[in-house]
Amino acid sequence: MSARRSAGGRPALAVRLTAVLIASVLVLAACGDDDGGGSVAGDAAGLAAVDPERCAANQAAGEILFLTSFDFAAAASIIDVVVADELGYFAELCLDVTLQAGFSSANVAAVAAEQAQMTSLGSFSEVAVANASDADLLAVAVLGKTSVEALLVEGDSAITELADLPSAPMGVKGAIPYSVRAMIAEAGVDEDEITQIQVDFNPIVLFETDIESLPVYKSNEPAQLEAQGLGFRTFDPADLDIPASFAVFTTSRAFAEAHPTAVADFLRAAIRGFEHAADDPAGAVARTLARSDPEYFFSPEGETFRWITERDLVIASTPVDQPLGAIDLDALTAEVGRLQDLGVIAPGSVDVAGSADGRFVEEIFTGTELVWPAPG
């Protein structure tokens, strides 16, 4: 089964988190043998047999250190790389890839300084903000073409519309996410009028403190609150057509220019990993849980919800005629325009076309079909 959308635009694999699926993960269902993943074309042989010169070029890139954006959470642009690593997809493409737990905000400096070669960032906005400060990063694939963030209020909150937000404190973890900031601004609310209080990652603060609104990830906090029987209402940037993105594979311009085949084939393996994980959520989640840091208390239920939610957001936001990860410069330009409107970056400080390069995704697909291992 392929992780693609149907001709009618509905996610082909859109499913809800069900008791059956939770049970399958709780017993850590067998991962099974690799059946080739989703829609994959090409010779089953490794790259060395199909294109020895490309194999040598990939080997010349040396060790490729990939930094995850949030430990080993079962999130898009993490779980797919884990699957690709464990099923030997990188090795088949003559790539020497090392995975290391990281955090999106810290990864920017490491990749810009070429201390790491590849990473996943939370959005293209992170690339734009970094490049506005001369980081010279390059987004090479954008999996999610919508917002993965939302804003929650209690089910019986007096906040019934975004215009009510200044009436009570908002809990924030570091800062309000860019897509939520854009949504608030679209509603005509000055975010400086909102009292912002730093909170931890436990969404229960929305119910046990004076906090009345809370920016969250659609793939995380809602499941935690529902599990505790706590009702809430959601303000979703997607409902206001706020241009946004998530799960953005990123490298430095220097690495992309020096090793273009390695960048393309890293994406080839990662997207094949996405397709495999999309078809086998239980096995994929088991793989990430085995690598995750116990201090984050990731659970099979929570990580299954995270992956299914993000998987479906990626699939649903990918136009039916585009491959997974395709770069949409118009959408990214609109996203950067919002940052300028918010005063996050100065107008003209970011060259969108120079901060994203779609040729790597274009190279590894024929239409919407992933070519594996490479054209021979």
C-alpha cells in the first residue's frame, strides 16, 4: 500500500488512533521484513550495482551526521530517518549516516557551522529566520505543507474567539509558534497585549493554573488531554489558511553544493522510510521508542498518535500531483511574508528561492513515484 492521496484528494492512509492499533503497539508488533515500502520503482539491487559512480560520490561525502528535531519522537522527518537507518536504506545507497538526538532550535547553529550535515527543522520559518542572520541553510524537502501547531482553550473557556485572547494569560514554551502568531495577527490581535507565561510541556497547566490558552502540537497535547477526559476547543491556523510548513529536511548550502548526490539520496532513503512507516505504524513506532530518551516518558499510545497525526497531515497537505517533500516556492514565500508582517524578519532579508532547493526531490521521483535505488 502506498502513502499517497487518492484521486479525490483524501489521504489514502488516513486513519484514527484506534484501540486495535494501540494494542498492536503495546505488544510491540513485529516489524516484519522490508517489503519495499510504498510506491517504489527501480531495480531491487543496491546502488553499487546500479550506478557505481554515484555510489563512489556518496561515499566521498564521508560520515553524514543527522540531528533529529526532538529526540527520537515518532514525528515526521524523524521516524522516517530511523526506519531508513534500521532497514539499511542508507547503506544500500552507499551513505554513511549517523543519527543523533537533537532539538530543532539548537540544530540550526550546528548545521550552519557544518558540525552536522543534515537535520530536520520544525518549519521553513526556522530556515528563514536563521538565514536572515546569515546562517546560509538550505531546505531540501518540505514534508508538511500545513501547520502542525494549534492553540487550545478549555472547553468552557470564556475565550470563544481569537479576539478574546488578551483577556487571560497564555502559556508558552519558549515562544509562540510562528503559525499561531500569524493566526493571532490575522484575527487582528496584537500579541503584545497577551500576557505570556512560561510553562513546561505538561498540558494540564491549561486546567490547573490561570493559563487560559496554550499553543500545542496537534500530534501531541490533544491526545494527552483526551486520555484524561479533559475537554478543550481548538483554534487551528489551517482553518484561516495560514501558510505554514513542518518536517523540513535541511542542510548547509556548502554541503549541498559539495555533495549533491548524497543529499538527494539521503532524501531518497528517508522518503522510502516514510512510506514504509506509513504502511507499518506499529513497527515504526517501536523502532523510535527503542531509541528515545526515557526522561521524555514517550509512550506507545502517545507516539502512535503523534505519528499517525503527522503522517496524515503530510499526506493530506501534499497535492495529489506532487511527490512527498516537494518544494513549493509560492507557499514558502507566503510563509516568509507572514514573518515579515509580524516583524520577525526584515523585508528583503531572506531570499526564499535561495533558501530552498527543490531539485533534490525532483531528482529522486518520476512523477509521484519514488525511484529506487537510482536510475541505472
